Amino acid sequence: MSAYFADISEALRQAGIFQPTLLLDRDRLDGNIALVRERLAPGLAVRLVDKSLACLPLLAHIAGALGSSRFMTFHPPVTQAVLDAFPDADLLYGKPMPVGAARAALAKGGSGWLRVCWLIDTEERLAEYGALAAELGTELRFAFEVDVGLHRGGFASPEDLKALTIPRGLRCEGIMAYEAHAPEIPGLFGGEAGALRKAQALTEEFADCLGEDQRRILNIGGSKTALLHHGGVANDVSIGSAFVLPSDFDKPGLAGFEPAAFIATPILKVVEPVLPGPLVVSKTMQAFGLFPRRGCYLYGGKWMAEPVCPEGMKTNSLVGLSSNQQFMGLPAGADVKPGDYAFLRPTQSEAVLQHFGSIAVFSGGRIVEFWPALPMG
């Protein structure tokens, strides 16, 4: 076991934690925050993605370090929690919500929801929200979702925006342009850099369709790309997962960032595994390298996460996954015993951070506090 995970293991024992736990390395988190501050282009503000950092103390820690009061939100119960916790926050929805969901949230949440900027992706939804504003006798803020290459929806052409008539009661604040496709574009088709240039150019074309009083929010980017934007018309980038770096975010745009979130769980059993049925089946599978000669069972399992410690630990398709006692194959010489901890790195922070109820915060070699995660709602 590496010295890093050995130190965390000792910290968990000293804190009396002997069950599956989401652990956050606050020192690494602070290092990632510092990299965002260092690499963020002048003129860009950070909008924190609440679904990827669904823990109010975590959001407050990052917001305080960056001096940010902007959030991108996705789910009304989380939106309400952020509105309550951050009285000066400005929230932009990152996906279009059914008008019924907006009506229900506005009815329950009161005037705080006037700090929310809704996302409009079609002419039909624009009309629906206009009717809602008239029904409620209030002004609703919104931004246009525009398609700059991801092709997940939104207005496909700047000409589409020019043709719109904004209903009374709605106030346009700007646009949201998301280009998560960029890191996946092969070099043959221009690669990431080419996709980002096209996205920036399209964003400018869409922004040119708006009046000067409609350009307060010109949002582009996500965690994988936000720090690659320099110049251009955008004034606002969204960052969430980058701060804790789950494995799906190991991209060139986040070079130098460190994983800061792990699932830690006790090892319950260490075994010389045998499949159900005749012993010869197991021996044959082992001879062909399809089944390990050594393994262990974890406390819990079936998480959206990849094993990182003990080194060489991996799932096995012949046994499958279990949310109760997950079998993991081990190298033949693995020095592992029951009571040791296994560590897995989340593939995403969205939902995973909320799975364990609270987050154990590790700093300076010990568990220093527990941060409650937001409920799924």
C-alpha cells in the first residue's frame, strides 16, 4: 500500500470509521482550487456546478476561496438548498426544466427563486415560460441554451434567436453554450483545439443576436474545457467535478490536478477464490487468466468508482458486482488482510458524493471534520 493510502487508513482508524465512506482530501482540493485561480483566463468568472459538488460546506469552501457567488443548478431540491445557504447567489439552470417543475418551485420557494435564471431551449418552452410569468404576475429570468457542437439540444442557429419574440414577463440574461464534446473530437476532425475554436466562434455569433442588456450571462465550458478558453466573448465558465477530479475527468485540460475524493471501505475477507460448481472450472479459468487466484470481499460495493488500492485490485466478470459484499480480484502476492481498507476513485462526483450521507474530510494526516452531503431529493 502506498504511503498516501496508508496515512488515510490510519486516519480512518483513529476516527473510528469502519464502514464505506466518502473521503475528501481537503489539501488536494485546495491545490486544485489554486490551479483554477492560476489558469482561469482574465475576464472569466467561475460558476460552481452544484450537482457535481452536492455538499453545502464543500460549495462554501470553494466559493469562498474563489470569491464566487455564481452557481449552475440542475435539481429543484438542491436549488432550494443553495438559495437558502447563499443569500447573494445567482443561479443558472444547466438544463431546461418542465414548466410544471418551475411553477411548483416558484410556488413553494417564494421570492428567492427570482435569483434563478431558467434555461430555454425551444420556442415552445419560451412560450410556456411566458405564460407562467403572466399567470404568476412576476418577471422570470432566462438564458437561451445554444448548440455549439454538442448537439444535445438548444437553438441550433443564431438565426433561430433572431426570429424569436420574447414574451412579456420574461427577461433574457444571456446564453449557455456547452462544449463537452470538444475533448473527444479526433485530431482528424480538428481535435479538441479545433472544436473549442468553433464553439467560441458560434458563441459569439449567438451573443451578437442579443441586445447589450441581454448579455449579462455568456456561459461556456465545463470542467474539462473551462480553463482552455482564452479570449472570446464568454464571461462565465462552469466548473464542478474538476475540483475533486473523478477519473472521467482525466483530460489534458486538467493536467496537474489531483484526485481529491475517494471511497474508502474495509476489506471483510481475503480468500483463495473458488467459483460455484466443480473445482476444475475454477482451475481452468485461473489457468487462462480469467479468474484470480487471490481475492477479497469489500464492505459494500457496486459504486461508480474504479479500484486504486490495494494495487492491482480489480472486479471480475465471472463473479459480478454486489452492493453488499463485492468480490475483488487481487494479485497473487498482494499483502492484504481483513480489516485493511480498500480505496476506489469515483468515476464521477455527481451522485457519488451524496451516496454516503456525509463526507469525511481529510487534512494534515487526519480526519478533521464531517461535511453533510445534500440529499438526493
